[in-house]
Amino acid sequence: MFKTNLTVEKEVKQEAKTGLIMQFTGMLSALIPVLALLGVKFDWLTQEFVDSLYLFLVALAPLVLTFYTIYKNHYSGKKAQEQNEVLKKEGLK
């Protein structure tokens, strides 16, 4: 089955976001033993915390993207209402 360019582009962007989250949490995981060697201890910075943070961020990314998309695609702000008015006057909407 062939994928459309839009589908491929969407998948690539999602994978990039997931990769960025993985890099961030990976750096936190690597920081835990280094801080322990230096004698710096944070009770909250555990591997369980990092794993939970990863899951939270992976779940949060699509939610933020959805909210942003809804905001950008609805004519609710003052500027957006002006654009909507122009589109209706021109018969484009």
C-alpha cells in the first residue's frame, strides 16, 4: 500500500518529536549516575521519574498539537474574524 506525501510528512514529524523526547529523557537517565558520582542527590530524580516523564511527554505532544490545530483553524480571534469577513465578502468561503 502506498502512502501519500502528506501521510509520510505527518509520520516523519511525529517521529521527530518522539525522537526529541527520547533524547531528552535519555540525557536525564545518563545524568543520574553522573550526579551520584559527584555526590549530588535529588530524591525525585530516579529512573522511574524519568520513565514517567517520558510517557507524560509522549502523551502531551499530540494533545498540544491538537489544541494548536484547533486554535489555528477556527475563526475566533480578532484578526481571524477579520480574515473570515474578507473571505466571505470575496465569496471564498
